[in-house]
Amino acid sequence: MTFQPRCLATGIGSFPHPKAEDAVHLILTAIPDAPVWPQLPATGINEQMEAQYSEGLPRVVFDREKQRMYIDTSGDTSLDLATFYENFLADNVDHFQITPAFSKGFYAMEAALKAAGGHRAMVKLQTTGPLTFGLTIVDENKRAIYYNPEFIDAVVKGLVMKCRWQIRRFRPLAKNLICFVDEPILSAFGSSTYMGVSRDDVVAKLKEVIEAIQAEGALAGVHCCGNTEWSILIDAGADIISFDAFDFAHTVALYPEPMRRHLEAGKVLAWGVVPTNSAKLQSQTPASLLAKFNEGVTNLAKAAKIDRALVVQQAMVTPSCGTGSLPVADSERAFDFLARISRGLREQLDAAA
């Protein structure tokens, strides 16, 4: 799919609103051309980053008293794994659906788009990435499930099915779909905490999810809200690389050759130029953030020896991360800034055409 976003605005998944309808209203007002369904972590554990995508995975246990989730790998797991793989191999996406109990925002956005007649130019979906899920969720002995070969394979394939289910569900409502794989843990890749995680394995696990998204006819993005080895995402085949351009815009310029290949292939960078920290947000204006975006674009174009216009044409703009941890008023402020920045950039592009 050829995609030239020209500074189109979209969101990262989480919102602080307690009511899904309020988050949907904000989204459809601020980013109507590429809305995202809202994750609502303030509503409880079911909408936390990993738990939200846990339905259909084998041996998941919720400890509601301690507000945590883990995977029980004890005893004979063969029947549970066999049932999982039967549904995976049969492409039974409904077995892996995200139910309303785990995502009020998904169904509220779907209902709003249906009520408006559907046919959006683009809608953004998302899932937690396999590395973040696998290195965050533990077994009964508090060992990261990533290090259990049987269960991490099931996690990766379960997330593949979450993407397939979302894409098929929203396909009637949008001409084009984007599905992001959210991988905040990649900002710690290479640290002593995850010395046992190899680059090749990271690429392979991401690639499995990315290729499944692309096979459904959607664009695959990967979001990391810190610094990471950005060439990993390019090698995994991501169509869109989403990053915190408020604090880490300089880091993409450290990978000039991979970034040049990425952009010249018609792929996209999603610049998270609007900060999702309240103090930082309150110190900024749309004009100051626009200047920061332009500085980052210029630096990347110079480092990668590519036309600056190409970087802008192949840019999206987003918040630097989800706004789920912000007060509602600050989330709304962030999206007001985002809408103004996108509108200003697109008007400049139209004037230059």
C-alpha cells in the first residue's frame, strides 16, 4: 500500500477518561482523519496494557486482590496449549476477540463510526507488542514468560490473532487501516536487565506480528516511547516507526542509512512531538512544538542525505506516548495542540504544492 500521510495526525492508544464516549468524542473532534480506538487504563486492570490483550491466551490467571495477571505454566499444560493452537491454526479470530469487558473504548469507537456511516479514510488500531508482553508478564514463579519457549510462542501468535480480529472488525468502516504494535520495553533493549534478549529474536518476534498485519491489508506500525535501536524496527519490516520526537528526535538521525532506506521505500515516521508529561506540556505551545518538529526533520534530512520534503511528506504527527496517565484536561490539551500542529503543517504543504 502506498501511503503518503503528509503530517496526518493520529493518537497512541491510552486515554485517561473514565467514560469511553468522552474519549471517543475527543478523538473524533481532534483527529477525525485517522481516529484511534481508546484504551482506558483508569477503568481497571482489564484495560491495562497487557491484560487487555490476554483473552484467548492459555493459562492466564487474574489475581484481582493484588491487581495483577500472570500465566500458570505448572503441571500438564498440553491440553490448554493444544486448544490454543487448534484455534490459531483454524484462523478462529473470534476465539481471540477483545470483549467489551476488556475494552469499552473499542466498542464505543466502533459504534460511533457506524453511526456516522463508516467509510473513514483511515482508522488506527493497536496491540501490545510481543516483547513488552513477554518481558512484563510472568509465570507462577515470577519469571518473565518470554523465557518459556512454549508460552512465548503462544503469546506471539495470540497477539497476531488480536491484530487479525481488530482489522477484520474495522475493515467495513475504513478504507485504510493502521495497526500499531506498542513496544515501550524496547527502550531498555541492550541494558543489563535484558542481556538474554538477542537482536535476532526481537526482530523475528516483531516480524511475525508485522507480517500478519500486512497480510490482512493493513499498515503495520511499531511504537516505542523511549530511545531504542531504531534499525531493529526497520529490519522487522515496519511500515511506520512511531517515536517520542519531543525528547528523542535526535536519535533517529543516528541511523542515517536505515532511515534513508525506510523513507525512500515510501515508509513513514510518526513524530510524537506533543509531550505526554504534564509539566512539559504546560511549558509548550503549538508554535514551539512545530519548531521542534522542524528542527528534528532538518537534522534527519541532513544526516541521512535525503530531501527534507520527503521527510515531511512521509511524516505523521502524534503525542509522544499515550495520554492515559495524564489528567483529562491535559490529555485534551495535548490533542488540541496536535490538531493545530497537523493542520498548520498540512496547510504549508498545500501552499507549497
